[in-house]
Amino acid sequence: MGYTPHPKCTLPSPDDPNKIWRYMDFTQFISMLENQYFFFSRADNFDDPFEGSLPQTHEENVREDIFHEKSVNWSVQLLPKFRKLCKKYTFLNCWHLNGGESAAMWDIYLRSNQGICIQSTIDDLIDGLDTEEEVYISKVDYINYEEDDIPGWQGLGDTLSPFIYKRGSFRHESEVRAIIQDLPWQEEGKSREITAEDIRSEDLDGDHYDPGRTVDVDLETVIDTIRVSPKAEPWVEKLVANVCKTYELEADLIVESRMSRDPYH
């Protein structure tokens, strides 16, 4: 299946930058080359506690009839657990949408000067996915979680929208994310009605949840260029070049970070 359009997802428009960037440390880079896959992290393993949550405005406008169990005040008793449960079955692979490198992304997501950034495009990412999983791709929208709604959110039937919205304080990330949702009440692409008992019976603290998903990719298709951290020592770039040669990636994929150039005075 690979890339699968979804009515809630929005791809970058022609007015958006045409490049996407994924920042990673050297060990993640090696793992990607060795295994020829992208890792999708489980949504509840992200640092942002609001990941996959709802804005406060939805506390007042959730629909009491979605469960079809009128005696259950699901919006108070079960919706919070349901949202946390969705995070256990949602997996994300995140990219930065920008026309060029970002100093902020280098600093925020890399704890050493040995970071790597791969640059691609949405089309190349879509073409490079090699999986039977349904993979959704969407820009992230940034809203005020105290005042704004998630447009068109319809309760239990819309499990994806909370993962394509984030708080406005993350706007600098300019994020595009690839998403896998493998909900236990969805079988062979069809959803059955989830019940209150389904939610009550789940142990959120259990160890049976996958920590992430791996998706096979054609790296030659996905990777347009590779950049080494502008703060890296020269030996790091040489090491990256040798590693790429080992894994039969073209040497001309490695380009100099423009941020490593000396200023003109």
C-alpha cells in the first residue's frame, strides 16, 4: 500500500517549500542505512505531552451519542483513556518543511556535533515507501489549544486529526509527518464500532505495545542530499562518505552544509 491519501491529511501546497529535511544522529543514520528502513516512533514516546490530545474547547462540544450508550458519560469517563489508547497505536516519522537547512533544527534535535540531515521531497518520500502498511502524510497545523478547535473533529470516528495538530509554540518545527495508525478495532481496512468495554479492558501501562514501527524504503529514491552538521569536525564528514560508499550510495549525495561556510566581512 505505502502512501495512502486521507481526507484529514493535507500535503504541502505548491506555495510551500519543496524540500523536506530529517535530522538524526550518526547512530540513527547508520541504522537507517544498515536496515534500509525508516523508524516510526510510537506517539506517546514523544516529549510533547500534548501529542495526540484535544484542545480544551472540545471539552464542551464533544458528542454524547457517539458511543451509542446513553447511560455512559463517555466524554468524562472514557474519552481521555481513548485518546491515550490511540497514542499507543499511532506511529510517527517526522520531517521539517523548509527551503533550506534550519539552525534551530540542528540545535534542537541533535545532542552532539556528529549529526546528519537527509533532504528529500514529498514526491520522493511517497515514491520511496516500500511497505504493505497504510502510510498517511500530512503537514502539521499549529493552533491555540486554549481557544481553537480542531476543524471538523467528530469524536471517536476521527482518530487521526489530533495527530496533525500541535500547539502554536511548535510552529518553528514546520513539520510534515508520515503516520501509521494500526488501531485494534480496525480489521482489514474496515472499522467496527468501538465499545466502552473495549476501552475499559485496555491496560495503558501494559508492555504489549509496540515501541515503534519500521517501514522499508528505497533510500536511493528518498535521499536527494546528505548533509553533515555544520559544527562537525572534518573527520566526521570523511566517515560519513566512507559509510555511504560501504552502503553503495552515490558520493555526490553528500553536499556541504551551507551553514558551515565562513561569513564575508
